[in-house]
Amino acid sequence: MNIITNSALTVVTSAVLASAIITPAQAADPLRVVYRASSYVTAVMEAAEAQFESNHPDVDVVLEPITASSRDYATKVALMNQSASTAADIIYEDGFSVTADAAAGYLENITTRVESWEDWDKFNSAAKQNGTSFIDGEVYSLPLGTDTQGIWYNKTVFAEAGLPTDWQPSTWAEITEAAKTIKSKLPDVTPLNIYVTKASGEASTMRGLLNLISGTPGSLAATFMDPADNKWVIGSQGFRDALTFLKEVYDDGYLVSNANLQDPNLANLIAEQMLPEGSVAMSIDGSWIWSRWTESGNAPWDGWTEEVGIAKIPTQNGEAPGYTSMSGGWTLAMSTHTPDKDLAFDFLTTAANKENSLTYAMLAGAIAVRDDLMTNTDYLTENPTAEFFSSLVQYTNFRPALEIYPQVSSLVQQTMEAVTVGGESVDDALSRYDSQLTRMAGRKNVKGAE
């Protein structure tokens, strides 16, 4: 009897000791944060790491930057998310991927958590859409920054071509006319940059095509995807007109060379070399590219505020409201695999607090996602374009981020490339797009344009 008791006591004691040893090790499990490498994201993540570890001294935050294009980054993160053993706890997530990744079961639903977070009401409604699923309307990610789009142009080039330096086109035709004038007066200058190939990935879809078709009659609902019934639209006149516009500016020699169009690094070349040096006159691009030209940016450009003009993107023929834009942005989510959801959410809110949101907006050149930053003197002083691009929110549109959207986006890029560098007719490319979209989405999820 005494032997049994002693044995039992030994087992209990061993279990207690084992628990005492294991528990601290579990508490000290690292919180892994994966993000696409850049100086501004690293700055925010390192600040959040220090703040979080100060409040949680027993937790080690491990930052895992990935140096890759946005497409390759998404692919790598998707592979990581497929297993609990490889998935990171915190994920830097492009807004257009949120719906698909949430539907795939990779992202934790944080709706009830944000509703009880006192800072949530400080985020503007447009930015919140970036972290909300298009399918169920639930929140899966906190917005870090958003954007709008415009036409950046080199004032020196415009002046040399005899064009006004306060240029503001009111139709697509006026963009073409400016390009024609530049090509005629300055043959060594490429008049216009629009992203039109698969190499530029989502930039081609969003900044190339959607910026155009969102400015046609009926906007995206009539030309691309109708949110009233979540059906993809085929055979729309707006889509046809946008492809025709792209084919014409390409065929007329207004775009950069084929080699540049097929370069995955084109966006960097435009922002850091071609536009500053005046070898490209205009570029339809995002609100953030000015951050490359600051003293701490990748391509410092003294006096850029005097040498660069920004115009709003006009609707096709000046239809109301006169201008258009597209918005996106990056967010921060937690994985469904993270073992401590409370701890992970605490990191999310730390990274998205007022201080870190300000850092992100200032360093990334992004539009602030928090209303309490829109009057911040440091933000407005650091970002001379903030007022202009924030004013475009009233005209902006968002991508229909259904689960299938990344596949549709790839199809859009193939279609744009076909009518430009591929030399295909608009009729043939559009016919193939319609048939492939129907097969991809399913006939019940597609409808003809009205």
C-alpha cells in the first residue's frame, strides 16, 4: 500500500514538475509576423515589436520579411498558410486577397474583436472595406494604408511640348491628345505609361484597366462585376472601349517599349528613373509614388514638388461625376492557425495604433486610414499630395474581391497584353475573355451587359 502511494505521489510530482517546465516554454513561443519586405513596413513592424514585447515580456516577436514581387509574395504566403506548422501568426495582406484567403480558411474572423476595440471607430469606412470579406461582410484584417490613383506628369516635359503645366484632362481623348503632342514635339520622350501586361500583375488590372472602365457609363457594376447579384459581366461596351483605348495608345507608340512593358520591375523604373528624368511624360499610377522621391526614399528628387503635376483620371467622355479612381491598400491579419488569438489580436491593434498608422502613412506615402490622422500636421507636412489624393476618395471604386477575383484578374492581364504587345484584335481578345470568364466563374455567375 505504501509502495502504491509512493508511486502515485512520484507520478503526480513528476507531472507537476513537467508542467512547471513546459508552461514557461509554451508562454515563450514566438509570435511570427510575415510581411513583404520594404523599409516602411519594416519600420512599422519593428516599432510594433518593441511596443508589444514591452507589454508582453514573455513573448518573443519574430519578424519574417519576404523580398518578392506582390504576386510572388502572395504565392509564398499561400503555401505557408496551408499548414499549421508553417503558417505565420500575423500576415501582411493585400486588401484584394482578403476575401479569397478568408474563404480558404487562412484568416481569422476578427469582427467581434474590432467591435469592442475602442480605436475601430477612428478608421474611415472606405479603408475598412479593404479588410472586409466581399462574401460574408465580416472583418478579417486591419487596414494599414489605402490609396487612390491619378495621372502623374513631368511639368518640364509638358512645358517643352507646349502643354499647360496645370493640365487636367476632362476625357480620355484629351489624354490621347496630350500624348500625341508630346510624341510630335519631343520624339525621344515616351508620352504615357499604363500597365498593360501580365508582368505588372495586379497593377495592370487595377491601375491599367479598372481605372478606365470605372469611368465608363455604369462604372464597374455595368462593365465588370455587379454587386447587386454578384455576377460577372460579359460583353460590356465599357470593357470594349477600354481595351480599344489601350490598343490605340500602344499602336500609336505612346507607351514604353515592349521590353519595359514585360519587365516586372517597370513600376520601380517609372517612379525612380523614367518620370524624374523626363524620359516618360505621364504615368497613371498610385498615390504613394512620391515617397520614392523624399530624402529617405529610394530615388531622392530635390524639388519634385515643383516639377511634378498630378491630374485626376477623367471619366471616358466627361460623364458625371467627371473623375474616377480605384482604391486598395495593405492590411494586417491573423492566421486561423495561431494558438493564442487574444495575443495575436493585441499585436494587430498595436501595429495599427495611431502612432504606427502615422508612421506607415508617412513612410509609405499612403492615404491615412484613421480619421484622427487626417488633420495631423506632421502627416500633412510630410505628404504634400495628401490633400489631393484624399479628395479623390469621393470618386473612388473598390475591386470586387470575390474569392475568384485573383483568377479573374490574371485573365484581365492576359486580355490587356493580347491587344497590346500581342497585336490581337479587340474583338478576338474580348470574345476569348468572355468565354474563359464564363467557364471560370460558372454560367450561373455570369450575365450579359445590359
